[in-house]
Amino acid sequence: MTTRLLLAAAFALAATQASAECSLKQLATLDVTTIGGRTYVPVTLAGESGLMRLTLTGITSIVSEDFVKRHDLRRDSINQNVFINVGGQDVHQRVSVPLEMGGSKGEVHMGIVPKPLDDEPRSFGLLGLDVLNLFDVELDLGHGKIRLFSRDHCKGQVVYWTRSAPVAVAPLETNGQMSFVVPMQLEGKDIDAVFTTDAEGALDGDIARQDYATGDETSHVFKTLTVDGLGIANARIQIRPASGCNGRSRLRGKPLLTERNPEFERCYGEPELTLGVAELKHLRIFISFEERSLYVTGADAG
């Protein structure tokens, strides 16, 4: 009997330790502010409190030359073989700067642009995927929150806000620009979507006309937009002018091209579909960069 009790106690202790190791560690909760259709979060950068514009598509976080000079920050050059352009401005230098977001603190690198990227006086610049990728990120835009978590947790144990609601799971795939795309279905047809913090999303014009017969509409109500079977009903999505480069493989002509010798190229111009705050606010999304997976419920799942 004593041996059984000791074994039971040992298993209970091991289960408790495993549970603690698997538990999510929340590092910060950030209140989302929308200004002029752009999404900002509060930060403290180099000891100064302000805002940074959030992007889910920009690879590099950015500050302006004015900010670097104001804080007398040490800078260094970026490898000349690396080409970075943000908002029409080339990035040739970077700076190491102390960043605080909620209870999370650390030193990060940010690119430097000559001029501020927007006219919001409280904004220091752009908060991109290079910083967000240090965490796992919960987008709760329906309630105006973004939460940051440690990437150190057990696989799949991330949806803490519900025990009963349906949870969709999808892989994060990488496009040619190193931002991520999410495989979704628009009215039952497969489509690659890119999440953005723009006010609203948009569908490529060629795809809209060819696959959904939208004609000359500038926006269209789609009956279903889903990820892994869960999603949004009757979403009105803007239709942008065709880019001629929608992310799909296309045939590229070359001299003496024959039927037996086709050449394909992958085009990384505009994404097939972008989803903005207007669409994402209907969902609650956990982005696990560690697992390269996305977990989705309805915004009010509980």
C-alpha cells in the first residue's frame, strides 16, 4: 500500500510539473489604438513612451532618423547585399534600442528611415514581424487587445479562452517576401490569405472576376470565408485593381518556348486576398510562430 501511494504521489507530481511546463506564459497585454485607419500599440522605446504602428506584413521594424538623433543611439550599417525598402524609403542602417511592451523588455534591432512613416506625432515607427516573431501573438481585435506570450509551451495547448467552442487550426506558410500566408476558403474555393492591420481587406481583381464572377464590382459580399471550416458569413470584401501578379504560378514566355519545355515562375506581387481589421475583428486568433500554426475561434467564443 505504501509503495502504491508513493508511486501515485510521484505520478501526480510529474503531471503537475508537466502541466506547469505546458502552461502559457503571458508576457504583455497591449491596447490597440486605431488612428486614421492604422493600428497602433503602446510601447516604451529608449525610455520614451509612445506608439508604434503594427504590421503583420512588414518584415523589419522601423524608426525614423529623428528618433535616433533625439536619443543619440548608436547605429551600424546593413549588409549591402540586403535590400530593404519601407514606405518608399531605402533602409541602409539599423539601430539597437531598448524596447518595452507591457511587462516584456529587451534590446532589439530596428531599421532607420530618413523621414517618419506617418504623420501621427506619437508614433516612433513600425513594429514588424522581426519583433513579433520573438513571441507567440494573440490577436483579439474584436476586443481591442493584442497579447504576447512566451514561445515556450507545449504544442497545441494555446487556446485558453474556451473549452467548448470550435477551434480551427491552419499552417502558417511563407511567401517570397518572408511574411506569412494562411490557406483559407472563399465560398468553398481555396485561396491564400495574408493578415494585415489595414482597416479592411481586399481581393485581387483578376481572381474576383475569374473565380467569383464579380464583374466590375468594387466590393462584393461573399457568403463564406473560412479557415479549417470556421469563419465569417456574408463578409463584404473590397476588390482591388488586378496587379497582374497575384501570387499564383504563371507561364513566362522565353525564346523558342515549346509545349515540352515550359518555364514557370512564382510571382510575389500582391497576395490573392488580404484580411484587415474589419474582417479579423470577427475572429480570435492565436499565432504560434514556434509551431508555425494558427489557432482560430469566433471573437466571442467562451
